[in-house]
Amino acid sequence: MTQTFQPAHVSRTPFLFFTGKGGVGKTSTASATAVALADTGKRVLLVSTDPASNLQDVFGMELTNEPQAVEGIQNLFACNLDPEEAARTYRDSVVGPYRGKLPEAVVNQMEEQLSGACTVEIAAFDEFTKLLADERVMDDYDHILFDTAPTGHTLRLLKLPTAWSGFLDESTHGASCLGPLAGLDAKKDLYAKTVQALSDSNQTTLVLVARPDTASFKEAARASQELQTIGIVNQVLILNGVYSPVQNEDKVSVAFAHQHELALIEMPAHLKSLPAYTLPFVAFSLTGIANLRRLFNEPKWRPEASENADHQLAEMDSLKDMVEHYSTQNTRVILTMGKGGVGKTTVASLLAVGLAEKGHHVHLTTTDPAAHLADRFEGTGGDNLTVSQIDPELQVESYKAQVMEAAGPLDDEARAYLEEDLRSPCTEEIAVFRAFAEVVAKADKEIVIIDTAPTGHTLLLLDATQTYHKELERSTGEIPESVQNLLPRLRNPKETDVLLVTLSEATPVFEAARLQEDLKRAGIQAQNWVINQSLAGTGTAEALLQAKAYSEWPWIQKVSSELAERTALIPWQAQDSIGYDKMKQLVTK
């Protein structure tokens, strides 16, 4: 029998990394662990390295790059490593000394070199390494807990010490898309200390958080194996949200429990080899210090029942209604956005099937490397539907080949310089962006539905249009028409709609609301919402699930009455609809 998780199980090391697929409960688990350790008298720093962090929602306070005391609890401090803020500081530190000393044209060129995705990445990494390698920081804290980004981002973040050290070792020309390398070279010792700290089992514990479902386990297993290859071998697994029904007569309860049991049986062998602990399914929201403390001490505590406003469900759209809306409006581009783990891929797939069944030619694709659209359709699809995936590796090779061809004949030194520039990490960002623009351009002939990456990366992708204009022109000498037309099309509400997908919980609602505001500032409207996997829509009578359904109502009301012009609600489903025919039944009935 797997033990229930307690913070003492991981308190041996000063550095704790919480990672896993989006939506598995990394932030709440990390936050509750931090509170528990602080309650024992330990000085604890809780750090988010997620560009779409929601620590501020958990503690109800604004956070910055600088650690600050968490109100209401002694010994606990928290901060967000904001990549954009770090990038601004980094740019100023590199360019500032040259202002007034070099010609303005040269300074402008340096700023342009430092305007891409690489600068954001290396700046955030610098903040990250300071915490792991600075002995003075550890003099202030007994534990530093990292609430990391969703798995794909975490892998990239944790591999950066090795990747950037290697990049610096191989660089010979002194410049790259990051600008002058001299400043980076001075930090190689800091990077080496970071690598050492990550791979030292007496310093670092990796806490893999997973929910009892197949997709979550798949991501956790992949993260575990890849991180083991770079020396992070001290790993534990937390199975979060394991359901133990209060009563078993309810059909929703039976299906809910069966879903968890089946996933646990089919858990990948690699995960079964790790030390594993469980956390129970709880009916209360894991925000606020009181509720965070309940996770380990009162997991069976349930919120007070509120009035069940069944009539409000009747006023909301179904997904079938949303399909009808897009069909009637002749929307050409639909992007599903929201926090990782809320079901963007599922919603995008269902919309694609519904619109294809109405006779529209539909192209469904994803920019999320963790999504697996082909698996959802099991190789089958209707005559009107095309399914694809923007594969970062393929796009990078294609982009490199195009740049080298456009450069024409080069001498050995010039070719080596260009090849070196294309080995930099931001090449992937540029290549994927170009592919994204090409897919959107297909909307002239078909409806394009894009299942996007988690919120933070999506924003970087959409906000980077002007940056990539410059980078593509620098690398290839031209700006593709698809890139030129991208932002005007995304800003045209007659052509494009951003569909915000959420769960009826605090964190995904707050995050989607922030995304809505960010998009508005970029001139992109996002007025339609989908509330996915709602227990309130199931009519369950089992006590624990019913309490969870009651806790959903404030968030359902907030979305439908304050944030959305049109809201669709999808009840919790016992099984994910896999295959075209099953999705067709769900979206057309």
C-alpha cells in the first residue's frame, strides 16, 4: 500500500523541484509542502519558474522576482522568476555600458540581437542559477522549493546548464543571437556549480507530481527518464488526487473510482520503480494558507454546501451550440488557450469534428510538443478533416536548410559562423513561429483550429511577431507573406476567435482571465469560454464529489456572468472520447 505523502519524506535535501504535466497540482503540492516545512520552523523560499505562474493566486498576494514574506505565516518567503522582467534587466546590463561610447547604430544592433526568445530564456536562467549556486542564498534558507513550469518547459530549463555550457565551449566567433558572448563566458563557473547542485542527491530532490490518468503518467515517466540522463537521479513520485469514495452507489462515483484504479494498474513500469506516495482527492480549493494546511492534516474536510443553481446550467451552451456558432459566423481561425491540463486538445479536437460534420473543410493542428493529436484520432478521420502537428525538430531542420541555402556560397569561416548561430536555442522558437504563421495562412481555404501550447508560451509566441519579423529578415533576407499577414488576421474578430478553456477552479479561471487581458492589450479579443470536466454538470449524489461540485459554482458564475460573452459547459466524462466516431457522437448528440 502506497504511503500518504508528508513533507518529511522529501525534507532531507535543501533543493526540491516539483514538476509534471500541466494541471496535475504542482503549485498546490509545492505550496502546501512549503507551508508545512515553514510550520516546523524551517526558513523556506518558494520559487516559481513558470512563465504562467499562479503562486499569487494561491497566497492572494502580488509577487515579484525578489523574495518577500508570505503574509500570515512565519519563515515562508516566495517569488516569481518573471522571464520578461529578467530579460529587461539582462538587456540593460549588456547594452548599458556601451551607450554614449559606441555609435547609436551599433547600440541599436546590439538591442535587436538581444530582443529574441533566447534573451528571455538566458535571463530567466541566470535568475535560476543564482539561487542554486549562490552559497549566500542557502545561508538565508533551509529549503528552496521550485514550482516549475509544465514538463516540457521544465526539461528545457533543467537542461540549460549543460546546453549553455556546451554552447559556450563550442563558440569561437564571440557573437550569436544572444549578442556578445564575453559576458556569458564569465558565468561558466556559475553554470558548473548549478549542474553539480542538480545532480547531487544530497542537495536536490526531484518531486514528480502526477494525477491518476494515462497522459499524466506518460509525461511524468518521460520527464523522469530524460532528467535521469542529465544526472538528476534522486526522484520521488506523488500520485495526487487519488479518489476514495464515501459511498459507491452513485454511477458517477463508480466511474470516477474505476478511472483512477485503471490508470494506477497501467502505470508505466519506470514510475513503479520510484519511491511513490499519494495525496487524496479533496473537495476544497487549494488556495489560502488554511486550505493548504488542510491538505496534509484534514484532507476529508469539505466546504459547506451552497445552493445548487441547476437552472444556470440550462442557460449555458453545450459544445454542440459552440460548433453551431462558429459554423454560422464562418469563423476561419480558432485557437484554444488556457492553463496546461484543462483539456485544450480535447476541446479543439471536438470542435474540429463537429465543424467537419457540418460540411466545413477543417485543418486541426497543435503547437504543443506534449500534445498527441494522432493518438486521439487513432489514425481515422472524416473526409473534411486534416490533422497535423507542428514538430519542432522537423521545423528546425527545415529552417536551417532554408537559411543555409539562402546564404549561398560561403567561405569556411563564414559558414562556420552561420552554423554556430543556427545552433543557438532560439532557432527552434523562430522555426516553430514560422510554421505557426504558415498554418494560419491556410484559413483562406479551410477552417484552421490550433490547439496551442500552455499559456505562457502561447503569449510569447503571439507577442513575438515583430521580433520574428526582424529575426527572419536577418537570417533569410525576406519576411514570408504568411508572417506579414499573421497579426492582422489574429486581430480581426470576423476571422479569428480565441476560445478560452478552463476548469471550474480558482487557478485555471484566474490564469485564463489574465490571458484574456493580455490578449486584449495585444488587440486580440477572447470572449468565448469553455468550462471543461465539470462535476456540477453530472448530477452526482456521492458526498465527496457533490461537495466538489458545490465548490465549482462560484467559478462557473464568475466565468458566465463576469468574463465571457458566451459560455459552454462540458460535464465530467467517465472516458475521454478517443477516435473520430466517438467524438462525433459526443459533439453532435
